[in-house]
Amino acid sequence: MIRINSTGILAVLALEFMLAACADVTQASQDIATKVQGLVKGENPFKSLSPIAKKLGPYDSSLPFSRQFPRIAVTVLKAPPAHNTLMMAMEGATYPNACYKLTARIWKSAASFEDTPEFQWCSPHDIAYGVPLDSYTRWSFKGMLDGSTGMKRTLGPLPPDYPYPTDIKHKIFYGSAGTVSLDYWMMDSVAYEAGVEPSGEDHRLWFVEFKGATN
């Protein structure tokens, strides 16, 4: 007869616990690996599928603007009630659950374009985290010297002077939060996602208007 004292029983139980823990860790690792593979493949359930994501290739400053394609003209069809919320980039900050309805015209050349279906940009899921969004806000203040439609904002192929609408109607719409409103975070994030290079004179994307821009 084999006798197992209390110490032996505890040792056996400890071994079983360790084996079970190892199995759980292995399964958890497999689950994480599966999720990571999904993200690498673009299967991210927490981000809306934007039809303009990375549509702009690298900006070639050696080319004249007349040869800079594609170009993207974005129209905001509907903004959420929380659109002029003051956004603070700080640890622990909470952001509103709110969605914009957008559409875009993608110019492949000066004579060829395609209109995207309506798509959404939603806070907080689609905010470009880890990106200095203020660099895109500063980029939006860079005007074109020539080759634009001036203050007139159209669907293209020529852009207006400035990428973001800044007329009186829109300034009132943005509210007191202005450049740190959810509106600006949305535009900055969309510009980033499309591939705008804010450090250069990249004027290949602009927002035409916020339709019905009234508070």
C-alpha cells in the first residue's frame, strides 16, 4: 500500500494547480495571438471602416500641385449633438460617444473621380490616439498661395485656400471650444487616417462643409 502524507497531498494539489494555470496561460496566449493576427489583417471591430483610409500616398514635394493626385474632398452630412464638446488630451479623460456621418469625393485625376458611400467617424473609437493632432490643426491653417478656389469651397478638383471651413457659419457651429472641439478632433483624425502629411504643403484633402451647420 502506498501512503501519501499531508505534505504529499499538498504537493500533488500544487502541481495540478500549476498545470491548470499553465493551460489557462497557454489558452490566453493563443487568444491574444488570434486577436493580434486579426488586427494585423485589418479586422478591427472597434474602428469604423473608412473608404478614404490611406488613400493618399506619400506627398512628393518635387511635383507641382497640378500633378498631386489623388485628392479628397470630404463633406460632413451630419454632426452629433456633442460636436462642439471641449476635448482635453489628458490621462483619464473621457470622450463622448458620438458619430458623424460623412461622404467623400476622391479625385484620381483632374478629370476622374469617384464618390464614396456614406460612412461614419465615431468618438471615441476613431480618434487617432497617440498622434499629435495639434500638428494637423496647425496644418489646417496653412493656406495655398495659388492653384486654389480661394474662399469658395467646392467638391474639387481644386481645393480651397484652407483645408477646414473657417467662415462665420462654421465658426459659430464649432462653438467656444473652437480648435479643441470634437469637430476639430474628427477632422484632424480623418486627415491623419487618409494619409495627409502635416509637416509639408500637403493640400490634397479638404473639408467642403458641415451641411446644416447650426447648433
